Amino acid sequence: MSLGPEESLLSDIESLANSLGEKFEEIRLIHDLTSKLQLEDDPTDTCQELLEQLDVCVHCRTLVIQLDPDEDDLFGGGVQGIGQSISLDELEAVIAACWNHHDESDFAVDHDRANQDVLIVNHGTAPELIGRHVALLPIARGEIHLGRLIAIRDHGHGEFGTVEVDLMRSVLMVLSLHLMNQRQFHEMQSMLEGTVRSLASALDAKDTYTHGHSSRVADLAVQLAIRMGLDHRTADSLQLAGILHDIGKIGIDDSVLKKPGRLTDEEFDQIKQHPVLGYEILKDIRPFRHILPAVRHHHESWDGKGYPDGLAGEEIPRDAQILAVADAFDAMISDRPYRKGMPLAKVQEIFRNGRGQQWAADVVDVLLASDDLMLAYANQQSDAIPNPIGLNRAHPPAVTNLGSGCHR
């Protein structure tokens, strides 16, 4: 019996409402997922979060994400699952059975295995497929295959249909984009760390006495920042700024930089140019822009008598205030070609006298209150100090050629 106009309209409205409800569920799921994605997250945690959210909408006995290893092995391969456990061997057997059965599958967007497109097997005859509905969906971005989603459902819980497949595909598009962004992010991080190592190696080749100094200054600056209650971003910036703070010494004449005796006024004027030279070297490297103030101003003095710009007090960038204390401490406590390192008691006295005059008072206070740090660095035991940020610290305790309270 045909439906009347009103019944037909009501049927259409109900169908539209159901369709809108399904779309709303898809949008909500994608929104919830994307709001939690962070580039720094472990991909396995991301996949597990996705599976937990997807399982609410697509009820399955087992949901599995299988990631392929990338070329640089940044993440490696891995398998994440939710629901009833399944062995890797059984999972591979189910996947192989699906592909062997693909010509008879009820629904497949593309049967070409090379394209790795969606494959649904709702009624398989292979032993691995009996009693199961299986959906295989690729995790891919363009031509780059990143992995696959495997969804397994018992026969009694209904077949996989277009609506569920569309939902899973939409979620996997978000995941694939995020995984590609993560790979690019980690590639950029690796490139940045490689650049830092290259610059540090160039300075070490220029002056062997600076080897170890920059890394120790970076580590001490980070420790001071943490003990001052500053955030992780500041500590991270100080780690990088500390490693590169003396990079401008690449541009200083060897005869001046390596002179074993006291510098003339003209020679000291050359040394005083290294913060500006460092700034010029780094200013066009975008990832280093946030550390430029610390590199340029780590020799400024609280009373305005420092260099290169004669900044005073709070005019000096905060990172530079902290770096100045760490730099001066390591320079004073370390052996140099023309003198032995100062006794710790003498260094502490210089800082007490320079508190609020040469250095920021609160930074000096934190240093002087940190007996464990001062003793460790005074004994050249900086390898025993934790490295909380993540840039590799590959340096033995070493002598330096960087000055004291009015250091080179």
C-alpha cells in the first residue's frame, strides 16, 4: 500500500532527522578527537584515544590500529587495540583472509590492494572469517600509507554499512593528518638539534677551551629557572640559548680569543662584540628567534655598565638575566689557560657583592641558596645534574677560556 502525502512527508522528515543525527555524531567525534591532539603526544597514546572514542559509536568486538614504521623510524610500527584481545598472528590471518575473499565481499570501495582502500567483508567463508564481519580501512595521506584500522564484529551485531564506514574514514583522515604533522614536527626538531650541534661543533673547533662551557651554562641556567618557578617554555629557551650564547666568538680573531695573558683595551673591545656577532649569526634562523634577546644581552649589567647595549635593570630580558648568572658562575669556577678556577667561597663573595649591581638580585639569591648546584658545578660534576629539557648534553667536564666577573 502506497503512503499518502502526509505519511510520505513524515517518512522523509524522519529519514532526514536520522541522517542529521548520524552526521552530528560524526562531527562530535571528530571535534572531541581534534581538541585533544597535541604534536608532542606519543602516537600510540593518540591511537588509543581514537579507538576509545570510536568504540562508543562503532560497536565492535575488537578494534585495532596497526601503524607502519616510517623511513626515519621516528615512531616505529605498532599495534594498538581495544575490546576482545587478538594475537598478532590471528590478526594477520584475518587480514589475509579478507584480501583473499575480496572478490566476493559485500561492499568494497576499491578492491585494488595496491591502493589500500576500504575493504569490507560481511560474509566470509574462510575459517578466519566465519562468524565475523570485518572492516579494513587505510590510514593514509595522499600516496603515503601510514597504517590501517581493523574492525571486527560478531555476526549477531549487524553488518558494517556505509554510515559506519564513512564515520571511520572521517576519523582516520584526521588521524592521518595528525600523524603526518607529527612526523614533520619531529623532522624539524631533529633538523634544529642538528643545527645546534653543528654550530656548537664549529665553536669548539675554533676554541677548544670553550668545549663544555656552553653546555654547563645551559644546564645551570635551566636549573635556576626551574628553582625560580618559571615555566617549561622558559627553561627550554634557556637550554638552547645557553648552548649558543657564545656562538659569536666564531667571529673573534684567534690571537685575541686564545691569548693566554691579560687583554689590552682594544682586544677586550673585540671580545665585547661576540654577543652582537652571535645575534647576527642566529637572527635569520627562524627557530632561534626567541633566544636572540638572551644571546645578545647575556653580558649586560644590572647597573647599566655592561655590553653591548648598556641596558640596566628590568630593561635586560629575563632570560638574559638568568643566563648572565649561570655564565659568570661557570666562568669563575672553571680553570682557564692563564689561571685556575676560583674557590667556591670567593665566587659566592663576588656574587653577594654584585647582587643588584651586576646581576639580578633574585637570580643571585636562587643560586646562592642552591648549595647542591654550586658544589656539583664547582667540582666539575655537571654530568650528575639532571638534564630536564631534552637537548642532548654530550660534554665531559672541561676547562674553558671564558672570563670571570668581567669575563671575556
